[in-house]
Amino acid sequence: MVKVRDQKKTMNSDYESKIHGLICNMTLEEKVGQLTQFLPSLFGAFGLTKDEIIAKLVEGEISYEEFQAIERNYHKDEIREGLLGSMGGVTGAELSNELQKIAVEESRLGIPLLFGLDVVHGYRTIFPIPLAEACSWDLELIEKTAEIAAKEASAAGIHWTYAPMVDITRDPRWGRVAEGAGEDTYLGSMIAAARVRGFQGEDLTKPERILACAKHFAAYGGAVGGRDYNTVDMSLQTLHEVYLPPFEAAAKSGVGTFMSAFNDLNGVPCTINKYLLTDVLREHFGFNGFVVSDANSIAEVVVHGDSENRKEASKKALLAGLEMDMSQGTYKEDLPEQIKDGSIPVEFLDEAVRRILRVKFQMGLFDNPYRTNNEIEEKSLLALEHIEIAREMAKRSIVLLKNEDDILPLKKNLNKIAVIGPLANNKKEMLGTWAITGNEEDVVTILSGITSAVEEESEIVHARGCEVIGDDGTDFKTAVEIANESDVIIAVVGENADMSGEASSRMDLNLPGRQEELLKALHQTGKPVVVILINGRPLSIPWAAENVAAIVEAWQLGIQTGSAVADVLFGDYNPSGKLVATFPYSVGQVPIYYNHPRTGRPASKIKFTSKYIDGPYQPLYPFGFGLSYTTFNYENLFVNSPEVTKDGLITISIDVSNTGQRAGEEVVQLYISDVVASRVRPVKELIGFKKINLQPGERHTVTFELDINSLGFFNEAMEYIVEAGLFKVFIGSNSQDGLEGEFRVIEK
């Protein structure tokens, strides 16, 4: 269960009085300054090039003075005048302390700055992308990687990360699927809470902790067509049952900030959505921190067509409950006049300032504004323990999708191994999306990892074969020649890092470029082909699934990619990862997810049922799927009572045995199905899981205790209810396979 922290209890009466005193003493401009965050440079913002920035300068969208202030002076004058509350993108202990000193020692009120950065899956020690980490189903280790990311980022002067991204997504075309925990609400909620705990810990005043930010509020992952920034249209029931629970889990775990989403939700941009930012977040979740806009999103309300100009958009955003404006100075320019003329009651401004100052007090910034120095930074980055955890997390994130005739694990003394593919000896692309402070020179490539793992007498030969995209550099001939001379072919294919993440939606989920052609050419040699997938989203790979000997889903694993892949390939680690996002057979099936609502005509051999006439309706690989080098047997599913009241608990157990020859870990998954309800319910929903480690021949009884109140849903009146009736339970190794039981919920 998610550990609940009462945020109201964090309100210290001592600093509440100090906050009140500061607000009473602040000028209007200083108040608005606390609501303002700037970046040190425009370069790189929104993917703009320097030429594009210069074009904005030429077109008069920014003045030359603004350009100089942003690019060269880090807004030092505005900091000195108390007109900034936060800066994003400032890194390094020396620079952050320099700017903080101006704020604390040279501004009139001495209010410290809050330094923020996208620390999404590591600072200098880059861990697997979040989607990959989620495949470990290891909450403790996920929390640990966030803790290390916080330790390194804080050592470099960062106070605040714009993470975790807790958006649920059911559409792999959406590039930001790489940043989240996949398609399931229950698992996503558990991981959201774990990441918040990892970043923030129990005490935010500790210098090695940083403030977390749950984003993007809300339903950003439900973009129509899987196209980033696109509109989102869904029922309130779907919003509350599927997309909001991970945010609520983050709030109840004490997350200090939220970030609003770019999209509109049912016709209202999230940036100005009072229902989300006040009714749900403040009143329902009890959240007491502050909300920051996504970059430039207040101004983009005008483009949405919901406001005539930025002035109107700024007013709507503040009144809706959005406290801080990220990067564009919209509040700074457009709020003061509206406060002065009474268009916006000053109470709204004061409350926004209060929330931001409260977070700064909770972090201890007023008592300790200089939380790091160069020595701390140097010792923390890439510490040996951090690298070891990176390798552990990476190998646990790997999912074994196919292993025909147990070709894996490979022997370390094979005569010759061909390592082929455009990503085999690539450092940069292993880092994945949002690794802005990572260094590709820290990366262990897959070729290097394999070379280090094998015996001295084994020969490793390498060829690129082709590029990830395009026709340049294609050389199938050399790749096939060395493949013909080898005992086994390891083909490393997939996506470049910038093919997933923000603004990287794809229409086509096949292997890009000519990589599938390369696989087919290698397959023609008759030698066994082991495919290593490097990607930031589920891919459609039906030909590979049908024809190659083995498929290892390695995602983008960060700096220890090569070491972790080698650990799995040669059996030093028995893979235990399970998919958290469904792999479609074809992009035409998208959106595809395991917990879809029932239909009146489920697919069958009968023509007039829900299926396709030109391909399968089933996924290529279902949610929860993942193989091991051993085998597990499930038996003796037991429900402790045939009936249980609505306010009761029920216990469900099953015996799991390791029936293979190797020790292995298994994620035992519990699903529930509400058979008859007043609203159409999903075919099944994950409601619990446990990861166990079994020796060969060992058997373990896995027990789950369910709170019946967790089995409810929202009715037409948007009331959360639990109805009496029959419930099916399923326990197995993935969302499709397992044993079945049942129980009935009755009235008291």
C-alpha cells in the first residue's frame, strides 16, 4: 500500500509566521518574482537552434537586452532585485552557489532561489529509462536509483527535479512512454510513490535530497493519435480510475510539487483547469505544495484558443491554482497590472507566494542556502556504489521475450561471436531520452560488455550492417560475411535515443530504417540470431518474433548497458523483467492494452465479433510477459472465503515452484475481474504482485490480502462505490496466463 503522509502536518507554525511576515513586507513585483522561473539560456529550449533564437531576436519577439541577460548574465540583475523565485537549467555547485549568494546576500529580503532540472533517470550516473526500470517490478531498487539521482543532483546544486513522470499511457506511438511506468494504474501508482520517496526521503532539509515533481497533471499520456501535445478527450470515470491514481499516490507520498500538462482535457487546457488544479489536487488529494507550469504552457493557452492574449491566460492560470510560471516570464509581465486594477484579487497572488515560500522553508533553504560545494560534487558523481547500482538496475530491467531451444544463455568459450548492428558499439544512444547531464564517455557499449564477458580464446567480430535510420552506411555484405564465420550472431537493433521522449511521437512502430532487412539477411545465413532491442517504446516486430532464435528487450539502459546485457546473455544473471507495456503485433492495433473494457461481441471465430480481417487482434507480447532461464509452475490457488463483506478483507494464495535447473526470480501477478457491475468494467485489472526468488526445486506459497474497498469504481454520479457481486481472480506469470478462482462480495 502507498504510505500516506499528511501534508498539513508539515506546516510548521514557526515558518508559517515567517512566511506571513515576508509576504507583508514584499512589493508587488517581488511577489510576482517568486512565481517566476527563468532558464539561464534560451538555447536548447523547446528544441530551438541558435539560428532560430536569433530569428526571434530579428523578428522582435525578444529584445537584444533580454537575449544578453538570459545568455550571458544568468539574470543576475533580476535575482539581485528579488524578481526571480527559481531558475531552471543551472548546474554545478560553484555556479549555483554564486547565484544563490546574490539572492540571499544581495537582494532586499534575502529569499533563496530554487534550482530545478530534469533529473529523470539519473544525473551523471544515468540509469535505465523509467519505462525500463518499471519492467524490473522492483520498487525498492527503483526507489534507490531515485535516491542516487537525488544525491548526485543535489551535489551539483540542484534542489528540484521535474520528475517523476507518472502519466499512464496505452499508446506506444507517444514518445514520452519512455519516461513513465507503462500502461497499468496499480503498478504506476506504486512506482510513483517509490520515486517520490527516493527523491525526497523523509526529510527534505537533508542536503542530499531534492524536491520531486509529479507530472504531467493530467492525462497527458492519453493524447489522441499518440501525438505529443495533442488534445485529450475522456470520460471523468476513465480519468479518475485510470489516469489520476498515480498522481494521488504521489501526493499521498508527500510530493512537494506538481507540473501541469500541455494538453487540454475535455476542452479545457490543463494549465488553466480549475477542476484539476484546485478541485481535484487541493480538495480531493489534499495537496499543499505548489504547481509549476510546463515550459511556455501559459502563453500556449492563447494558441489553444481558450484566451485572447497572454494577459488573460495568466489570469486564468493563477485563479485556477497554478503558482509558478516556467521559463517565459508570462506572469512577470502580465500579472502586476491585473493585481493593481483589481482584476485579480491580491489574495490569490499571496496564496501562490505562500505555497512557494513554504516549500523553500520545508527544504531548509532559508537556514542552509548553500547545500553543496565543489568537493561534495566531485565525490558524489559516478561514485563506485552508484555505478554498481546502475548495473544492477539495468540487468533487472531487461525482459527476455523469446528463447527458442534455450539458446540463451550463451557459453563464454564459443569460438567466434558476431556482434552486428548499428547500436552494438554505440555509447550515446544507450543513455536514452532526458539524459541531459549524462556523458556518453561513461557508457559501456554492448560490444565492450560482450568482449569483457567471454573467455580469452573467444573471438568477437563486429560490423554495423546499416544505420538506425536511412540508407547511408548500409553494408549487409560485410555483416553477412562475418556472420557466416561465427557460431552465433548477436544483432543489436532498435531506436536512437531521440526517437522517443518529448516531441518524438512515431506513426510507425516497426524497426526503423533497414534494420529488419539486416535481420533477414543474417537469418539467411542459417546461424542462430539473438536480437538485442535498444528502444524507448514497445515496437512492432512480428517477423523477428517468428523467425529469430532469441529476443532480449534491453531498452536504453544507461551507462551500464553493455555490462548488464552481457550479464544476461552469458547467464551471470537470470532475466526476471516483465513488460509494463503491451507490444502490438501491428501499429494498426494501437491503442492496445491488457485491461480494456469488455465488449458485447468479444473476438471469436465468428465473423461479427471484435477483431481484424487482416491480422490478429491479440498483442505480440502481453502486459506482464517475460521469460526466464528457468521455469515456474503455479498450482493450488486458494481463496480463503467464498464470501466477503464490502468492508472486509480476503486472502488469496498460490503455490509457485521453480521446476527448472537454475535459480530464478518470478513476478507473481494477481488480477481481478468484476464479473457483473452497473458500469462496464475491464476484462481484468492488476491488483497486486510479489517478486520472489526460488532455487531449483524450491516451492513457495505466495499470499495476497485484498481490501475489498480497493475493488470499486466511479458510478455515473462520480461517486466511488463497491458493488456486491461475483469477482474472478487470476494469478499467473503475465496478464494472459494463470490460474482462476472466485469469491462473492456481499452486503453487510
